[in-house]
Amino acid sequence: DSGVTQTPKHLITATGQRVTLRCSPRSGDLSVYWYQQSLDQGLQFLIQYYNGEERAKGNILERFSAQQFPDLHSELNLSSLELGDSALYFCASSEGYTIYFGEGSWLTVV
Amino acid sequence: GENVEQHPSTLSVQEGDSAVIKCTYSDSASNYFPWYKQELGKGPQLIIDIRSNVGEKKDQRIAVTLNKTAKHFSLHITETQPEDSAVYFCVGSNYKLTFGKGTLLTVNP
């Protein structure tokens, strides 16, 4: 158990809908990362927050947004969902160099 | 930005044999190189890491080597066991992690 908690574990939704994925980082970790994993794209970095502020941005679509709250938990919002958004979404957290991943949220868009 | 190439994409070995996975990176500023193991249905788990001021690091059956001049780094697993079967990712990091595409390692009993 990495200490990073993600909910929900599985989610099925229709195209055009909006979903929110939630992440609780390891206790004391200030950085939160979001990654998307799909068969064809591998593990893609989406965005990083540090203590509530956006730190780095990767291949995140404009339809996606994220935030980190004062209690350090984070949410990834995915809107106007398309079939191609079906993937495993990982949250990770770190205090220093080492990044710890959660178990992921499986999103299926139908 | 950083680009990490990983080879091979699949690797099948017999139990007890060694397995080697190789990676190259492009950004000379990268200074941290972790390796992650991902089992089916689970998140990537850090198994070993190496920093740019070190050429080799070993932890029981796992070792990593780093050649900064050539921008190569490798993962070596000795005496492989069926539970080593998983996808392994190499990572190059400056301020953010860049993952390789992964290697599916299958250890046959």
C-alpha cells in the first residue's frame, strides 16, 4: 500500500458527461501528480500541484482540469468525455524525489 | 523536453535466468532515474532508483547502472522468479518524471 488513495476505483459513464476523480496523497506529501495510462499512449503525465499551486503541466487536454485543496487532496475533472478518454487515471504524491502512485481509477466511456 | 526510450517492449525468460532492460534518455539535465514495477490492475510501484552522481546501485536481486556520458541506464534482475512478471518502466527525471513505454517481463516457471 503506497498510502495514496484514489476514488472511485471504477467508473463507467457516457460520452459528453463529466466526472470527477479524487485523490488523497500520502500523509505529509505536498506534491500531487495526475497521470493517464492507456494502451496506445503509455503513462502520460497530465499535471502536478504543489501545496495548492499548479507546478507543472503535461499533456492535459483543455477539457480536463485539476485542483489541489488546502487539505492537500486533489481532484481531476474530466468533461465532455469522449470514447478516447477511457483509460486508467493515476494520482501520485511525493515529498521529495520519490513519487508514490495510487491504485488508479478505471474510467470507461461508453 | 525529456524523451526516454525503453527496450525491449517484451521479454520472456525462464525462472532463474537474468533479465536486462535498457533505457536511453535525451535530457542531459535529468538527474534522477527511478524504476517502477506495475502488476496487473495495480499502480506503478517504485522498486529501485539511482541518482546521477552514482554509477551503480544494487538491492538484493535488482541492480541498476547509469552511464551519464552515453545517457544510458539499465535494470538487471538476477535469479528471476514468476512473481517478477510485470510491466517495468524506466523513468528519466529533471523536475518531472518522463516514463519509458514499459517492458512486459514474463518469467516462465
